[in-house]
Amino acid sequence: MQKDHIINRFVSYSTIDTESDPNNPAFPSTETQWNLAKLLVQELKAIGMEDVDLDDNCYVMATLPSNLDYEVPTIGFVSHIDTSPDFTGANVNPQIHENYDGKDIVLNAAENIVLSPDYFEDLLQYKGQTIITTDGTTLLGADDKAGITEIVSAMEYLIQHPEIKHGKIRICFTPDEEVGKGAHLFDVEKFGADWAYTMDGSQIGELEYENFNAAGAKVTITGKIVHPGYAKGKMINSMLIAGEFINKLPTNEVPELTEGYEGFFHLYQMDGKVEQTILQYIIRDHDMDLFLGRKEQMKNIVADMNASLGQELIKLDITDQYYNMKEKVVPVMHIVDIAEEVMHDLGITPLIKPIRGGTDGSQLSYKGLPCPNIFAGGHNFHGRYEYVPVESMIKATEVIVGIAEKVAEKFK
């Protein structure tokens, strides 16, 4: 795995703006995602992949044919093209820091933006390595352009090293994962894999087959505006009702106070005036019964408050987003075991833990394509402090190659 080659490939992807848009129902949600998709089509053809296809919905698929004289399962690898709308992905200017010394990294001296191991202690794992960061004004896009880099690099390596035996491999790069739509139009039958892996995890060693059950909740509160000088008994301030609603949810069950398997209610957006306030929540829990209980808890609060107000001023809309892939992966746990074995073979300590979020893999698992998640190497996704160690991308690339080789061995 040539280090400079992987750096150059990642930088070429990360400098293309592919930020998705949660407010646009179009698919993909931003036209800029086509720019990277089209580049990937050209690159996949150039390295020798077959059946390279870009469909009308911005999914890129390609095939690496088997070089075996016997049949083994077809496996797949998936990453997403888009970057998060949480922070700007335009004009990304990657910074290369060789032989990291374990000290503060100044991302932007003019704005005093510093990536410090005093706050981001995981940095200290990568002393002596090459780290790619932002310049402090954008996100980096390692989520998930590191994953794309690793998949393309692994396919290129296998093509250049035909002595490594492998079965048929399918790859796919999806749009709009960051806005929850990445797997919505994924054609599992066309993909044709027995199982797949998303390369969309964080630090080196992560191997995940559990994720949150997830829903989005929109709380719309209707008020009534009246001149404040004559408002007694007439004005209804929707913002004050919103405050009461917020305080009725458990104050300790929020993202900043939970970890591991603990679920939460997350108020991520609030827009209000006297006449109307809208609260946007996400609801998360690994346990299905607790997840259902959270939704019911929110419904009960709305019903009780409307009863107390004497009229239907609060409307609640809940939409399920994805479910815990564990239910679909556990019956085929050998696909996780293979990835774990490969990591051990490469001297990587597997970090098997639940995802406090979701990936395309969770939706794909429920569409009939079991799909655990493997590390892509990045840290601090969705913000200006995002970084990725190059050595982690190299190891992830080696994991992909190792899985292909392991499947050929185990199913001989």
C-alpha cells in the first residue's frame, strides 16, 4: 500500500464539495454529489474494475470478478459519497502533518483554531504517524471519503496482485447517507452480494454490528398573537409551551450525558415565534422495547399537555428512520467473525461496540443485505476538528484485502 498514493487519492476526493441537504427531497439532495460520483466512475474504469455503473439516483456500483476456479459467496463493500450538512464541506483545504509529535496542531492561526490532545486525547494514539486535518474552516470529509479511498485502493491492489485469491467482489458508493436516505434506493438485487461491509466507522479497530433504533420527531405548537398591551386572557405564547414540553422530557437522557447502550432524546433544532414554535428531535435507543417506550412517552406528554391546555395546540409527527441491524446480522455472525479474524491477523485490536448512530448498513441489513460496519479511520466527524491518520486508512485497506482473501480460504 503506497502511502503517498493513498494520501493523494483521499485529498482528491475530500476537496470535492459533496455536502448533502436534509431539506431537499430530491435524490440526490445536492447536485454536487454527482461530481464525485462521475470521478469515481472514471477512476474505477481506469484501475480495471468491471461493470462500472452510475445510475439515475447517483449510486456507483462496480465488480471485481473472481479469480478462483471454485465458487465462494459474493461479498460487497459500501461507502457514502456525501458529507454531513452539520458543517460546511465547501473549499476543503486538507493539511498533511507528518510524524505527529503528540502536541497541539494549529489548524488556523488567524482564528486561533487548535486541535489539541488535551481535549481530543485520541490524538495521542497516533504519535509518529501522518495525520490529515482541516484548515479549521470546514469539515474534512473523512466520513466517508476515507472509506471510499480504502475501497478503491483495495480493489486496485487486488487487481495489481492477481496472486491474491478472491471471489467476486461488488462495491457501491451511495449518496445522501448523512441525511438518512443513503440506502433508500439501493438496489440489493442488482448489487448481488451475499453480504457486505460498510467502511464507515471511526478509529482503527472498530467493528460494529449493532446500532441505534432511530426516529425523528417534529413537535408543532400553535399559539395566538395579540398586542401585548391587551394580551391578558387572549395571547397564547407557543414558545413558553415549548419550554414546558422540553422540560417534561428526562433532562439526563440527552446525547451529552449518555454513552454505550444508553438512549436519548435530542433536541437539535428549535424555531419559534409567539404564533408557532417547531421543535425537531431525534429519538434513539438500541433496545427496541425502550425505543418504542420513548416514542410512547413523547406521545403521552403531548396528550397530557393538550388536555391541560384545553385544546389541541400541540401536534406530534414521529417518523421511524432505521432499526438496529443486530437482529439481521446475528443469524449470520460468521460475517463479523471473518472481519475480526482478519484484524487479528493484521495485528489490529478489534473494538467491537454498538454504534451510537446509524450507517447505510443498518438499512441495508433490513433490505436483505447483512452489512456490519468497519473502521475507516477518521475522528471528530462533522466538524472543523475532523482528522484521519493515513496509517489507519492503510490498515483499513489491508482489512478489505484480507476479508476478500479470507472468504476465498474459508469457503474452498
